[in-house]
Amino acid sequence: MQDMDLRAKVRRRRFVSYRGEISRIAENRLNREFYAPEPRQKWVTDVTEFNVAGRRLYLSPVMDLFNQEIVAYRVSSSPNARMVNDMLDDARALLGPEEQPLLHSDQGWLYQLEGFRERLVASQMTQSMSRKGNCLDNAVMENFFGHLKSECFNGEKFESIRALEAEIHDYIDYYNHRRIKAKLKGLSPVAYRTQAFEDSA
């Protein structure tokens, strides 16, 4: 690689949101059972951080474990309650009357806030949290962040936070609609979900 002047895109350490127990810590109900037989049964979420010339941008997505599709997300210049609450509101708007998915996260302070938990209760969603300091309990979301940063951020130069934000929007659209996965029979997340609905019709 040195002879050919090639450099690997390195995955870097993720944003850590844990600040101790400020409210109730939910049980790890997901328990690394990352398979979901149908959409909107198991969702996972987390927050990751980007740094561009000393300025920071935060991404907060919700992923459906049925097909690993990003069903909702928000970006913000700071990790705050509005970011995760708006993300959750966007995801809740997709639910049918009988759909009450489990939502799994780490023990970050944002997921312990009363407003966030009240939204889960209002939609009769079950909250689940990883064990303290155990990123493998949310491995699928961690894997998404790794791909996102290695494929469109690490090694790239962005002139502004706005340019990075536009790239994140483009990447999530690409990831959902065009990035194929072997685990999804060679289909993209959206194509896999669409085919599943056609097969069940």
C-alpha cells in the first residue's frame, strides 16, 4: 500500500454519551437478538459525532432490524433532547395502530430523559438499553456507523458542516435504496422490505 500511495479508511472511536444514571435504566430486553421477522418489531438507535475543522455535527438515526433500514434520523450541531425527540416522533409517525416496536439504545443520558421516555409510553413502545459500557449489545447500529464513516467521512475533506450534512443525507438515501447486503439476499434495505410485502400479498 505504501508503494502505491494507498491509505485505508480507518474506523475511529465513536461518540460516548454516557453521563451516569440520571433517571431509570431500562432492562436489556433486546439481549443481542438482532433478528426481526417483520418490520417495525425491533428498532435500534444511537448517536454518533463528526468533527469538521473543530466544529461538530451529531447524527441520531433509528434502524429497523428487519432489514437494517434507517427509518428516521435527525442531525444537529449539539447532542440534545430535541434531536432525539424529533427523531423518535418521525419514527413513531410510521407506526400503524397495532405496531409497538421495542426500541434499543445505550444508556446515554438522552435516552433517560423524561420527554423521551414519555414518547415511548405514549406509543406503547418497549424501551431496552445495552449493558453499561458494552457496545456489542448494539452491534448492528455500531456497524452502520462504521460503514457510514469509512465510506463517506474518514479521509474526506469537507469545506463546512453544511457540506457534511448534505453528504450524510445523500449517504443514508444511498444506504437505504441502493447499497446491497448479502444478508438481505443481495438487495438494498428498501428493496428487501418491498419484496417481503409483495411476497406476503
